[in-house]
Amino acid sequence: MLKQLLGGLTLLLLCRLAAAEEPALSAEQLRFVTANAEFTLLHEMGHLLISELKLPVLGREEDAADQLGFIGLFLLYGKQRDTDFYQKLLDVAEYWRLKSLRPKPAHEEIQPWDSHALDAQRFYNFACLAYGSDPDRLEWMIQTTGLPVERALYCDEEYRQAQYAVQWFEQRLQRPRGSPVRQRIRVLYDEPPGHLSHGQEMLAKVKASGELEAVANKASEMFDLPRDATLRLTSCGAPDAWYDARNAEVVLCYESLEHFHQLASSRALPRPPAR
């Protein structure tokens, strides 16, 4: 059921890319941008569900949100067994590999004491979940990602564990069909930053589509939230996204979409071996 939560973000990306005065992205690059934007929204929605529905978490919440977001991609696409879907999974892992290699100022470095895993750890975690989802068909992913055999041996167990956790809370916490919706997620649009080309045009298209409202409404209908929440599209000054538990607000940053676009434009993305 979580697959209905994501319709708006893909449209947002397409509007952004169509409006930009930059070279058009290839199909592979557009897939990379879309896959990582989808995962970002699912990760932050994971934080919302953990906080608002009081989901039990053993370990770090950031790791749990990563697993919720990644398994959400399978729900979004119905776990299609084709090369394009598997490549989407690899795109999410690849983002964290690229991020781990990118020189960054000291204040952006992930410290060993941080609540987030190191970028390189998140890369291997996602590569493991992707491979573990279908190891008989995805043996090529071990070579493509460099996933050590010592980790790969147990990736099918890691995937099944994460999949079971998502299915467990869906089955137990989904709103009973026909029950009234008491609390809702509203959508707020802040002005896009001036340095983004055609920002106002892009914002107008997204608003007119009503797609982000459809995402918020579906989440409101699926789960009995204890209070109203917000999905906000805004400028953050840097690529970022987060869930503000104090205000029950999921924040998506224009700069993150731009960051995915820049990475996709400047890097050669990995491909599965030819068969």
C-alpha cells in the first residue's frame, strides 16, 4: 500500500528537468535522479511513521528509516523483476558511494558518533539489500558494487528481515477500511530559490498538478495519525531533507533535487553486465 505515496515527486523532477537550461539527461541519468528522489521521500516518510505511529525501533532510527525507504521502492514498483528496476536499486546505492568519494567541508562530514551511518556504510547496506532481494538473478551486482562475499552470503536474510518488518506494521497499523480520517497531512510550498532556472514556472506546474496533495492524502487515509502533519517543499540552502518531529513536518529541499541532477550529469553510472 505504501506504493501510492510517491506519485508527486516524479512529476516534480520531470518539471524541474524540462524547465532547466541545462543539457538533457540521458534515460539512465533521469532514472538515477528519480530513484534517489523517491528514496529520499520514502526515507523521510519512514521517520514520520516511526514518530507518529510509535513504531518499535531496535538500533538507530536512521538505519530503520533507510530500510523503510528502500523496501518502499519494492512496494512502489511491485518488485518488478526486470533490469530497469534492479538498476534503480543500484542507483540508490551508487548515490551513497559517490557521496562518500566527494570532497566535502568538515561540517558536512559524518562523524563516528553521528546517528547516521557513514556514507560508505550506507552504500554497502543498500547494495546488500538490493542483492539479497533476488540473489539468484543478481549475482552480477556483487561484482558491480564490490560487495564482499563475506557480507553477500547473508544479504538474503537481511532483505527478508527488513521486508517482514515493513509488512508487519502495514498489516497491524493500517487504518480500518471505511473509518473516518481524523488527522491529515497538508502540503505547503515555499518560494523556490532564485538561482534555479524557471523556478516559478516549475512551482506553478507542480501546484496545478495536485500530485503532492495526492501523496499526502493517501498517507492520511492509510494510517490513523495522532495529529495533523505537513509535507513542505522549500529551499534549505544546501541539499537536504528531514522530518521535524516537533512540528510533524517532512521537509524536502529544492537543492536536493538539484544535487541529484548534478551528480547524474557529472558521473558515469554503473550498468549491469551485458548478457
